[in-house]
Amino acid sequence: MLENLILSGIFLLNNNIVNDFVEKNINNNSYFHNKNIIEFKQDDQNKKDYFSSTKINKNSLGMSVDLKSGIMFDYDTGEILWAKNENEQRSIASLTKIMTVLVFLENDYDTSKYLKIEKSDIDLEMEGAAKLGLRVGDEINVEDLLIASLVGSKNDAVNALVRSTGLSDEEYVNKMNEKAKFLGLQDTHFDNVNGLSSYNKSTAKDLAKLFYYAFSNKDIKKISTMTKYTFTSKSGNVYNVKSTDKLLSTDLFSILAGKTGYLDDAQYCFAVLTKNKNKRILGIFLGNETDEQRFYNAKVLNWWAYNNFK
């Protein structure tokens, strides 16, 4: 039982908003007021205690976990509840795909058309990389490619999704880096579209800003919580996708959105938005040693936060 875990460490509490990101984007960014985005009420922001989380157990020193870096913050206030090496730049593996999908959705590319799969879509830079198993010449609905890119983190699906826009990979990566600059992600750089490059780099703190922004999109939230997805190509080939997020089955709190990533250089990464009662917490967990450890660490840290803050 998690309640019986004996863990020690230093609890890092920062009462500042994450680089004023939450306040800036809720108040000033029109992105939060379009039809796909959750609306935030100005009245809620004017409450005296809006930017304050209260620690329930003042004797708790926090949690000690073996991940390399991470951050957790109140999704509605931006207040940091826990952090470890949050400014350390690291490879981010398939967490990259959240930016790839975000750029796709924000530019209103056509999801209704069918795309004929080419060899370039299935030629991956890394042996053993996750793939959907697309067949050259098969015609796939672009919306199915989009969903497979997030649910199963399939690299051939991402490659085909990007090609459906008519942009080259280089042009698309430029759009991703432009978006990172717009969001103020000063320590973030994208090198390719699928995350198989070790040169896709960021920090836990930058990723907290990115995922805060991305998880406000209802389409991304819906897709990222699917446990599985099945679709059929125009040629009649059936494709099955299973979620890489093993925390979806937890009963300790609700999972509102999530994304995994893995590369040898990045190790196992995880971004997740959770909810318990009226509180929402977004966590970025980088550099976990094993697949099981990343979900264990995320579960323990979320359980601790919900039991120590209100």
C-alpha cells in the first residue's frame, strides 16, 4: 500500500507562479478562448486565495524519488508543489509528440482526408522504435494517424501525419520551435518531429508550461486518455493501438491527460494531469530508470501531493 511507503527527502515549495505562465496565458492569450479550449472565469482569478495552496500536513518533508528531474504544480494556480532539478536540460524523447500534435491542431490541417502511405513514413531512425506497422500504399485517414500518434506514440503515424500537411520535416520542426519561442520555452529545442532524436531537449519547468498549454486543448485531453484505439484503412487493413500510459488504470485519482516518452538518452519520461476532488495537478517526470518506475514515481508523488495539500 502506498500509505505504508517509507520515503524521505527534501520538499521543495515555491510560492511563485511558474514564470507567471498561468496568469499571463489565462488573462492575455486568445488561445484559451476559442471553441476547443476550457474557459477560465475572471471571477475565480480575483479571489483572495486563488494563488495559494494550503499544506495540510506541515510535518511532511516530502518525497524522495530516483527520477532525474521533475516538477509538479497546481494546474489552476501555477503554484509549484514539488520540484527536482527542474531547470536541468534533458532529452525528452516522445514527449516531443505533444508539440507535433499541438502544431497540427492549431494550424487546422485537414483530418478528414486519406493519405497514401509512403516508404519515408515507415523508415524510422532507430531500430525497435514504436511503430503502427503501416503498409506502403495503404490509404489511412489522417484523423486515425493523429490518434495513433498520441495513444500509442507510434512514430510511423507521426511521420505520415506531418507529411499530410504538405510541409517538409524541416519546415514542420521550424513551426514547432516557433511555437516553443511563443510560449517562452527558453531551454527547449526540437530537432525532429517524432522524438527519436536525442537533440529534442527541454527542462521539466519548460515542459510544465508546454503541457499546461497543450492539456487545455479538449481534443488532446480526450485522445490522450484513450486506453486503446482500432481503425480500418481504406484498403481494409485493421490497425490496433494500445495506450502507453499504464497509470490510466489507477483508482487513487483521475487521469485527465498524459503522454509518455522513452529514449536511451532520455530514459523513461512521463507528463500527466491528474484530478482529485476539486484539485488538479500537472506533473512532469523525467529520467526514470524503468517503465514501471516512471508510473510508480508519478503515482507516489501525486498521492503524496493530494494528501498534503488542499
